[in-house]
Amino acid sequence: PPMLYKSCAECQRPTGVAPMPLMNYKEVRPWARSVKERVVDRSMPPWFADPKHGEFANNPSLSQDEINTIVSWVDAGAPKGDDRDLPPAPKFTEGWEIGRPDLTLSMKEEQAVPADGVIPYLYFRIPTNFTEDRWVQAVEIKPGDPRVVHHVIAMLEDPQRNRIGGLGGITPNKRAVISPPGSARLVKAGSVILLQMHYTTMGEATKDRTSVGLIFAKERPRIALQGGNAMNTRFVIPAGAPDHEVRASKTFNEDTYLYSMMPHMHVRGKDFTYTAVYPDGRSEIVLSVPKYNFDWQLDYELKKPLFLPKGSRLDCVAHFDNSIKNKFNPDPTKDVRWGDQTW
């Protein structure tokens, strides 16, 4: 259980995204052989960073000793241990991962989601009605019906609908965005939250009314957090190309700390590397994801924020496999451009 608590419980709990909880002996015992298979082939817990580059605060990976312990336990018939040796189970806030929000804002009305078909991305505006600038320390996006909400991206607009920042997003395995100590996101007076909603049908008609929970910083932060720093929306992946390179870069015009990275591609995504290039010409790989997996939209949080002095550049290099050898490829005969939908 200590290993499962540390590396699995975030998803494998009653309200988590995994299909079954694994919080106690009774729940784990029927799945013992499956657990062994998944930890031996390292498909669980999901983590795709090359260990040669960077240390990450949210790395759930099991050590080889921990894997060996699980294998020995399963091979011995998965015996039950002494309850007195059991450490306390991790506590999760039911309903909200961030704890009780200071403010909850919701879509103005429910959105009907049909039983089948493809739904284009939908956009909903929620006024904050803030009369003064506010610093937000934690954000959680809570779908009304999580079965049909694939992902949500929360952006900030001014009353004239100019994009002025981002609040964060959620994916199937991540609902909350919590700022590191001493940092927060600025939400200006009069801001409107724009929700980009990706609904996926599930064979049953339903309704969704998604909410956004906010926790405010208790004092003005030392560091203002921003996201979405390096993007490329103008690429073309040629039909059949097995290893097409796409680059994006960001040069920082002030001293900056890099906290986390979230490589994002769709089903033709193959690998993704972030390299910091410093003003003196020195460079280092900050994150390498040699086998990108679209099913897990992971955020890689650095154990120690990386200082990027003014003039530093972050280079992102991605490769896409649009060939017939990519078993996830919907159509290798098509050139592929930027697009919202997965295919």
C-alpha cells in the first residue's frame, strides 16, 4: 500500500479517473496479476520523461526495488499483511482537489450533449465581475458531467474580448492547477473567463454545466505565473512522413523562472524535447519525452524551478509520425495542419 498510495492513488481512488480504486487489500487483490504486469513493463504509473534529463517534483515512477517488491508479493500469492503495519491512507478532498474554493463561477446555463456524433469545440463566457485586480493561487475546473468532458481550457479576456492571459486547463487525468509557493496568476478587474469545451459523446444524451473554482492568494506574490509560452500553429506534416520536425521557441525578455512544461501534440505525436539556451551560448536539455503518449496529458513540474536570465531562449522540438507505421494514425494519406480535433 505505501507504494500504491505514493504512485497510484491520485487516479486509482473512488473519485479518480482510473476504472477501479486500488486503495486497500480487498480492492487490489483481484487485480494483483494485472498490477504486476503493468509495473514490470512500466506502463503504470504513466510517466514519459527520459530520466537522463531533469528532476521532477511530480514523478510518480516506481524504483526497481519497489517493482521487485510488488513482483515478489504477487508471485507469493498476494498474501495479506498485518493491518497494524498499514500507513494512513492519503486524504483527498471530496468534490474539490484544491479544497473549498473562495469563489465558484459556473456556465450561465446547461449545455445539452447528444448521445452520439462529433461536437465542435464550444466556447462559453463567464464574467468574473471583479472590480479590482485579483491574484489567483489555485484553479480547479469541475465538469457537471465528467463522462462527456474530454478537456477544458480556461482563458482570460477583457470586456472587449481581447485575450489577456490564461487560467489553465484540465485533461482526463488533471483537474486542478495549483501555483507553487510565492507565485500566482493575475486576473485583472473586469476579466471574463472564456472556457473552451471539448465534449465527446458517449452513447447517452446528457447535460453539462461546468464550474471554475478559485482560491485567491493571501498576499501579493513574488512571481507572476504565465503559461502557453512556446507554440507553433503554422506547421504542415506531409502525408506519409515518418519523422517530421516542428519547432517552437520563446525568448524571455526579462529574468524568468521555468516551473513546468506540458508537451502537447495529437495522435501523430512521436517525441518532444525542451532545450534551454542561455545568453552565454550554453545550452541544456530540460525535458525529453522520447515516446509521446496522447492518452496522458502530463505536466512535468521541475523539482527546482530553472532560472532563465533575461535573453535566454527555450527551444521546443517535436517530431510527428504521419506514416502507415503509426498505429494511431487516422489517415496517413493526408497532409496535417494545426487543428482542434484529435484527428
